[in-house]
Amino acid sequence: MPMQAHEIEELIRASFPDAEITVQGNDGVHMAAMVVDASFKGMNRVQQQRAVYASLKGKMDGANGELHALALTTRAPE
């Protein structure tokens, strides 16, 4: 079953409770998210994105994952 935007946000928020999180997309399969969190300070973009993908707890794993694609933008607050 495809994931909805609010489900993706809840998973990310569990790992990044103080983050500014925006999740977009309406097909439940191809989604986009922006995550702005202070914990990203000092991390490069790959490290930031790996941290967010880890928060999805395997929902993108393999051909049977509930989330097929997530365009991800991450950054530390300015």
C-alpha cells in the first residue's frame, strides 16, 4: 500500500522532532520532502540525506517497499 505524505512526515518527525518538514506528492509513490534541522550542522548533504532515509525505517527498501521514490532536500537552518 502506498504511503501518504502525513505518514512520511510522522516517520521523519520521530527522528527529527524539531525539524521543519514539508512533504509533497499525491500519488503515494513518488514524493518529495524538505527537512531543515539543526542536527545537520557540520554534515555534508550525503550524511544529512542518509540520516533522513534511516528515519524511514526500511519503507524504501527493495521492490516491495511502500515508498518507491522520495526526492529529498536537506539543510541546516541558517
